[in-house]
Amino acid sequence: MAKGTRGRIERLPGGEIRSHFIRIGLVEGAIISCMEKLPGGTIVLEFSRQEVALSGDLARSIEVSQI
Amino acid sequence: MSEALIQHKPHKHLRTEAIPTDPLKTKIVLVGNPNVGKSVVFNYLSGLYVDVSNFPGTTVEVSKATYLHYELYDTPGIYGVSSFNDEERVARDIILNGDIILNIVDAVHLERDLFLTQQLIDMGKRVGLIVNMLDEAKRQRVAIDLHRLEEELGIPVVGTIATKKKGLEGIHELIVQAREGKQSRSLHAELHGMLSTVGSQSEAMLVLEGDEVVAKRHGVAAADVSRREEIYIDRRNRVNKVLQRVVTDIETGKRIASVFGRWSVNPILGFPILAVILYALYFFVGVFVAQDVVNFTETTIGRNFVEFHIKSWVAQHAATLVTVDILDADGEVTETGSFRFDEGTRNDYDRWAAVRDFPQGRDAEFTFTYDNPWLTLFFGEFGAVTMTLTYLLFLLLPLVLGFYFALSILEDSGYLPRLATLVDRMLRYIGLNGRAVIPLILGFGCVTMATITTRLLGSQREKTIATTILQLAIPCSAQLGVIAALLATAGMVATLIYTAVIFSFLVLVGSVMNRSLPGETSPLLIDLPRMRLPQLDNVVKKTLYKTWFFMKEASPWFFVGALTVGILQVTGALVWIMDAMEPLVVNWLQLPREAATAFVMGLVRRDFGAAGLYHLGLDPFQTVAALVTITLFVPCVASLMVMLKERGPREGMIIWVGSLILALTIGGLVSQALI
């Protein structure tokens, strides 16, 4: 996902991290936008007025379709 | 939809857990996501007397206070009730044990925060909801129908702007009105089926969500993870439906992030911003507090007033040798006078008065040497009482206050999570994630303080790596001052070599540990709260709490440390250790034999160690070798003690002995390569 683009979450990784994603509102079907992408892949996402930063490897485990 | 939801009458189901409580008092528990203004509400309700303690068996702080006839508990910020980390486990037990839950949510982040609210309702708790930061919601053009929200959830709701003290008066009514909210009927039936085995609906809910700790307490099997996901998804959907009816975006697509907030995670602008902040931090803590303030408190108040009076009081009653050194403007000794009092100064008052007048207004240093070893142990040069007192109150206290003040400002402004984001990738090389930047920066203030802060890291593995790096390669502010002074005389080349050696060693140790320790670095997943101007009263309160907590935790260890070295000195073991180290120092490190004293003194206070190198007349390369050794060398006794407590005796000793060996090895290699 490039900086400034929007996307829809298609698939989330499993396990505890998935439960946490559901709690904060990151679920399959949610619309997210990429606010910032740092070298090395750390990414800042914006969704429903929240800003969340994710490590590159975690970000790569989320499948997103561009919209 | 509302047919599927039922409103339920209160029923009793309490279990007393680890924290001591008064069974007769109704317990109110404040619960909320991080950064929703929980502490402001807690401060408003609690007044002055707050009891901050560690939750038994963990390192998570829990605040307890009294509000009217209620007991009031604050809990760590959490996104949900479960057992994913220490904070959640602590909050979970306090919530299970609470009678009334005050749930605080951020009006702008209802989508995230109401998940926890709905979970508390599903647990069958009596809940009152505080919707905070209504001003920010208004600014972001979000309209929230609080009456509708009250109807949808089935619990009382008040709206507040906590930082401006608006709406807080409604919280009392909220406590009185708090009740069980609307739960899903199917879930509720299932929970009641478990009541006979588990005892309370709250715990039944957690067992059903796969909470193994709670399940084990009742000897039942926790439900499968997939069941938890089903429940979570269902809850998420219910929350989203509530939100559709309650929240209206007056204006959608408005950009929310502040410009500064976005710049601070920008790959190009982020680092200059960080540099400016670090420089400001250095100026405030490193120059203003560590030099100006500490010079005054440590020398003028601590040594020349408090210690002098304690020591001269002891000298009244005991055989004492008083040495007076007259100092010139550069701190060099120009004149010395020695005076013996065989039966204490009390019996020879006139001569004592003459000794006190000896400096005649010039700068002077009084040294008291007692004949009695016990007095030396407690009140002598490294006296456990005198030195600990000066060190703790007049050196460490101002430093720690300064550091926590700066940190609280950074924390409340919302900058720290952005800093964690910015440096996440780099810290990953050494097996840490972005969060570890906080203890690492604190280490430059006081390694002991930073070692306690490693608690905020996600896994044991990260705590181990961060602690090792802190103990090994981060010089604390006391030491940095002396190192900087020595390097200033040694020159540019020496400074560059020193910095390069320490830095590459830090990276090397981190990456070796990253590769060799089992497990993986936990990924960074961090909420970036809105940037905002910190509230001074909140910052001050936080600074005082944290400082008090640190002093309470660390003070006994500084005393123990000073006592240990005092015993070594009195028994002559100190000389023996220095003699034993001599061949290593002279042949391997290629330093004068007196340097051994500096290394051993570094045990008491890291800066003593470095300061001992001042008068050895080292050439620039010897300075580098000595400073490398002393930086990597054993940390001060207090940080060692705190480390043993935090990491356990076994791991603590491995880190300690390891750093000893590594310091001598690397220092020697540098020396052999340079000289």
C-alpha cells in the first residue's frame, strides 16, 4: 500500500493479533488509508478517525485491495 | 434488533482477588482505553491521597484512592478485557473484583472504545459511561447523540471535557445510576449455563472468550480461540450498529492529523524534528538540571551543608581526624591542614572553632576520618548514610524529576508513539521494537530508572535485550558529564573512536542477542493519539507520582550498594580487589595501576569511576581505552540491584558477569589496537 492510497481489508492475520484488530475496529471489509510509509516498511494507517502505526512485517500480513 | 437484547437485573457474583480490599466498601473501577483522559477523571475524584502500588505478582502500577464512601481504583489503559499482556491481566482482575465500572471513552474514537464498553456490559457489570473529549469531537465535526447512546447501551451516560473540568460534576450521579446494560440474549443464556461452575457472569464471559487464566481458576477448559473470534466479531457488529444510530459525521473526510503529528513520522522531516527535541531535552536535563541545579544541590546543600553537619556532629563524640583542603578557582588543592581530635571535638571546642575558621572564606573541602570502623562505614567518605543521602536527595532526585518532567511532556503531547514509529525499523536490528526507544533514552539519564521502565516492553525477550544494552553500553548522565570532560581534553580523534566503539558494540550485542535468543521481536502496533498541548497540572502530577515511585523503589538499593562498598573498604577487601586487578589493568589495558581504583569505585557510582581517571595523566588513546572499559563496565550497584529484581537473580548475574568480561575484553582490544 503506497502513501496516500486507500484500500479495503480483505484478510487479517490470525491469533491474538487478530482479536486485537477486531477490538480496535480493523475488521475484514474496513476501509483504511495509508498516511505514511517509512523506509523498512513501518506504516501509519488511518481508519475511522484513528491513526495506528504497524511494523512492516505485521503490515505485510494484512491483505488489502486498492480502491 | 432490540428484541434480541435483554435488560438484566443485578445479581451478586464477587470473587476477591489479589489486591487487598475493604469488603464493606463499594468498589468503583475506572476503565478505559489508553489516552482517553482516565487519569484526569481519577485525579478529579480521588483528591490528594492516592496509594500507588504494584499489583501483586506483576510490575504494573495500580492507583487506589477513596471517593466519599467508595473505594476507587484506576486501571492501566486497555483495549479490551483479556489476558494478552500484563496490563490486561491486572485490569481484568480489578474489574472482576469491582462493583461499579466507570468506563471512560474518547468521543472521537467511539468505534474503538465502545468495544470495551460492550464487553463490560456483556460481562454483566454495572457500568456508567463517560464520553470524554466532546470538544475534540465537535472540532472534528462529529455529532454524538448521548441520549440515544444511553438507550442503545442501557447504561447511564455523561459527556465531559475532562481537561477543562466540564461535565465532571455529572460523574457522581453516574456512579449512583450505574447499572447492567443490554446484553445479547443468546450469549446471556449461554453464560448462565456456566454460572454453576464458574460462579459469576463476568468470569463465565471470559472463559467463553478463551481466557485461560480465568478458566484455570475454576478448573474448566477455556473455550477455543475461534469461539472468541465469533464473540468478538458479533460484539464488533453490535457496536457498529449502535454507532450508526448515535454518531453523525457532519462533515466527512476531514483530515484529522495535525501537521506536526504527520511531520514527526515523515521519513525526511521526522529525524530533524527528533534532533531538535533531543537537543531541547539535552539542554534542559543535561545542562540545566544535571549541571546548574545539581551543582548547587549536590555541592552547596548536600556536601557542604547536610553532610558537613552530620559528620561534624558525629565528630563531636568520636576520635576524628579532620582534613581541610583549600581549593582555588579551578578546584585544585592549594593548602592542606590536618587536625586530630582524640576525644571528639566536643572536648576541645576552641580548637574545633579554629578549624572551622581555617579556610577564612576561601573554598574548602572538609574530610572527616573516624577511628571507629563502624562510623567510617556509615558516615565516612563512602558512608552508607552520608553518601546515600547526598546522592539520592541532591543528585538523583533533581535529575529524576527533570527527566520525568520532560518525559511527561513528551508523553502527554502524543509525541512518544510517533517517535516509536519513526525508529521502529532501526531498533528491529537489535531485536527490539519502537517502544524500546523510551527506556533507551531514559538510560542516558539514569540507568536504574531506565531499567525499571523496561517493564513497558511487550515480551521477556525484549526486556532482556533492552536491560542488557542499558547496563552495558548506555552511560548515565552522571557518567556522561565526566566522560565528556575527559574526551574534551583527549581531542576529536579520541572522541570519534570512543563513540564509534561504543555504538558499534551496542549494535553488535543487540544483533547477536536478537539472533541467539529464542522467539521473535513482537511487532509494533501502536495507537497514535492526537497531538495536543500537555496540561501543566497533569504533567506535574505525573512527574511527582513517577519520581516518588522511583525513589521508593530504588532508594533502599542505593543504601545497600553504599553499605556493600563500605564493608569492602573497612574490611580491606577493596584494596585486595584492586591489587588483584592490577596485572590486568597494567598489562592488558595498558593503564597506570591506579586506574584499578577508578574501576572499582565505578561500582558505587559510575561517575566516581570516570572521575577517578582525571588525575592519572592519560594520553588520548589511553583515555579512550579507559573510557570504553568504564562505560561497558559494571553499572552502579543500585542499577545492578534493580536489575536483579526485575530480571531475576540468574539472568541478572549473567548480564552482570557478562558485562564485566566484555568490558575488560573490549577495553583491552581497543588498548592493544591503539597503543
